[in-house]
Amino acid sequence: MSTKTTSTCCGGAATAPASAETVKTALTNAVVNGNLDVRPLPPAQRHSLIFETYHRLGQGESFVLVNDHDPKPLYYQFDAEHTGQFTWAYEEQGPEVWRVRIGKPKSKKAAKR
């Protein structure tokens, strides 16, 4: 069995994915009007929730990630795991709040970053 090392941000080492119940509760509480605000969540749960939210998107859909730091390491993780299958556009870049629109392109060929 191989293990995969991922870069992390959010102040913690890579951890096991959050439980399905944790993700469901967090999705219910965190996604409001297309915004996923991960600031109140423990750092170890943020990436799991962000990727779960991304995987639930349909082609051409997106959400705005709201974070308390630049999520650039997350961008690199998306690029490594979903090359050409995601969109990434900063809407606000600090110094206290970062907003990044993350989505799935209408077609895989249309992915722009």
C-alpha cells in the first residue's frame, strides 16, 4: 500500500479525512450563499471540507472559499490532484481575509487558473 504525502496549510500536518458526519455538519453550517467559510473550523478539518465541497460541484459550478490566510498550498494540492479540472480565481487577497472562487469548468478543456 502506498501513502501519499500532501502539502498542508491551515496550520497543521496532513491528517486523515474528516468523518462523513463532520463533513455533513460542516457543509450544512459553512456553505452559505455559495461561500464556504472555513475560518471557524479546526485547521485539521479544513482541507477535507474544501475537497468534499469541490467534489459535490457539477460542471460549471463554483463556490467561494473564505479563509484567514492565503490558501496557496491548497492551490498546489488541487493542481497536483486535479490538474486541468478546476478553476481558481482570487476575489480578495488579505491581509485578514482571502476569498478564492474554486470551481469545475464547464468542460475539462476550459479550465483556467
